[in-house]
Amino acid sequence: MEVVRLFKSLNRVQRNTFVACFLGWALDAFDFFLLTFVITVMARDFGTSVAKLSYAITLTLAMRPVGAFMFGLLGDRFGRRIPLMIDIVFYSAMELLTAFSPNYTWLLIFRALYGIGMGGEWGLGASLAMETLPIAARGLFSGILQQGYAFGYLLAAVVYWAVFPFFGWRGLFVAGVLPAFLVIFVRARVPESPVWLRRRETTTDFWRSVLTVLRQHWVLFLYVILLMTAFNAWSHGTQDMYQTFLGEQRHYGVTQKAATGIIYAVGAICGGTVIGHLSQKWGRRRSIILAAVFGSLLIPAWVFSRSFSFIVIGGFAMQFMVQGAWGVVPVHLNELSPGDVRGTFPGFAYQLGNLFAANTAVVEARLADRFRDASGHPDYAKALAVFVFVISLALIMLAAIGREERGKEF
């Protein structure tokens, strides 16, 4: 079997590096998604509305480009490994401080600082992994790597189910300090990127090289930002307010919400792995387009199903497609990236896309307030459906006009 053969083709260093990068991204996402399970409870505790509390998500997403730029430059200048370790410790510390937020203002400050750490991790981890893996394995492991995000969501759902009923939302964020322990593994088992080490020997003026690359590739940079804006709006549009929809409109309890989150996170992991692997044969752009087309067709099952069983099936299928397309992103952006700035370019473009999509949760909350259902309550189902359909069309068009660099040598 092809997948088994690719796994066996990795040596110990490649396996350790990939595991560390996967866990770094998974635990980063775990810390982020804890907030999405308890927006309503936190809003009540801080005496504010769900829409206003969702600005904590917006701030986190908006600050991610700052972290991607800072840590990306450190990664291009000093190597991927040490900045990655610093970043993991930083975002874990900000997650812990969130648990002790005395009021709404301090919550926003800690979530903004956490966003800097979250933004720095993906670019460093993705470049370190893609530069270490063999070319033939990139598609498969790109899909698995990106699904660290879905694995983080699954872990957040499990921790929410196990911790929240006993320790409340503050206990959730105390549990969010766990990623800091990953640094021990990175320090002991993960070497520096071989591609970065080779390039360091040939680059005499780092800053001049960076400026030259930016002048030559600014059109590509703008395109990737637009592509990642659509990707991030699509992803956050199907995730950030979905638990609120399940609780407020479907009136599901903690167990049902957690079970739904766990099951559609499994769908995301399966989708990212399968479509990421298929992109090695189908091409990166074609794989993204097909996933977005099928995702748009699944919208009715995803939010308008009346039974819990069909909601679960719709959620699984939707996240299979959404995160299936996302499974292509790490390898696609690293293949599109100029070599001299591979630590900065993919992560910074990705997180700028996050910045421009940062208001997704707020937009959906306000759309729900505008639509209203027959009982006069906010209609989250219609808000999510309209938003995600429009974004799906935008993603299809952007992927269709882009470049393809499948199999590019690093």
C-alpha cells in the first residue's frame, strides 16, 4: 500500500521532526479552540454579549500575522528549531494567563498576545517539516500535518467534556499550558532543517536577499494572501460559531456538543490525510477546487438537518472537505514560496489571510442576529450557510487562477 510505503520511507530524524511539527500545530489549535466551546459562559461571566466576546477570537486571528512575521524572520535568520521552541513556550504561557483574566479587557490582551504565538508556530513547523521530508511524501504528510489543527479541535472537545463540568472555563485554559512540554522533545530529538543549513552557507547578506525576493515576487505574495483569506474564512466560518449554533439553536448539552465536535474533527483528520495524499497525483489546485465544490453542496446537511444523527453526519462530511482542502496548504505554500524566505513567506501570507478573515465569527454572529428564526431568536444556521456558500465560491475561483508547483525541488 502506497501510504504504508511512504511512512516506511522516512528515517528516524524525518519521523521525529514530523511528529514534533504535527504536535506543535495540534497543541496550538487545541489552545485556540478551547475558547470556542465556552463563548456563551464567558460572555455571561464578563457581563457582555456573545458577539462582543467573539472579538477575543478576532483579536487572536488579527495578531497572528505579527507572530508569523516575527518568528518567520527569526526562522530564516537563525534556523527553524530554536525559534519554534521559543514560540511554543510563549503561546503556552499566554494560554495559562487567559485562565486568570480578571475582566474582559485583560482577556482581550491575553488573547491578542496568544495570537502572536499562534501565528508564529505554523510557518516554522510547516517549513521545517516540508524541508526535511522526501518529495514523494510531501502530499501525504502535508495533509497529516495540517490536520494537527483538526486533532487540536478534537483534543479541545475531549478536554471540554472532561474538564469544564468540574472546573469551569478557567480550568480549561489552565489545561492549555500542556504544549510547553513539547519543547523537551524538540530540544532532544529534532535537528535543524537541512535545507536551511545548506542555504546559510551560500547566503552572505540575509536582509538584502529578503528584499530582493520581495521585489521579485510581490504579485505572488498578494495572490497567496487572497487565497489564504478565503481559506481562513472558510475554515473559521465552519468552526468558530458552530458550537454556538449547536448550543443556542439546537439546544444540545455538553455531551452532545462535545460528541459532535469529536466526530467532525475525525472527519477533518480523514479528509486532510486523504485529499492531501491525492494532491500528489491530482495536483494541488484541482484537489482544493474539488473539495470546495463538494463542501458547498454539503451545506444543507451540515446546518439544516433536524435530527442529531444527521447533524453529526453533515458535520463529519463538511469538515472532511474543508480540512481536506486545507491538507494541501502546507505543501502548496511551501512549493510556491521562494527558497530564501520559506520560513517567513508561507506563514506570513497564511496569517495575513487570517487577519483579513479575523472577523468571521463576528460577521456570522451579526448575520444570525439579523436573520432571526420563527421564534425570534438568532438564526445561526442560516448565517453559517450563507457565509460559507459565498466563501466556497471565492475559494474555487482563486484556486482556479493560481500557479501549480507540485514536486518542486527545495
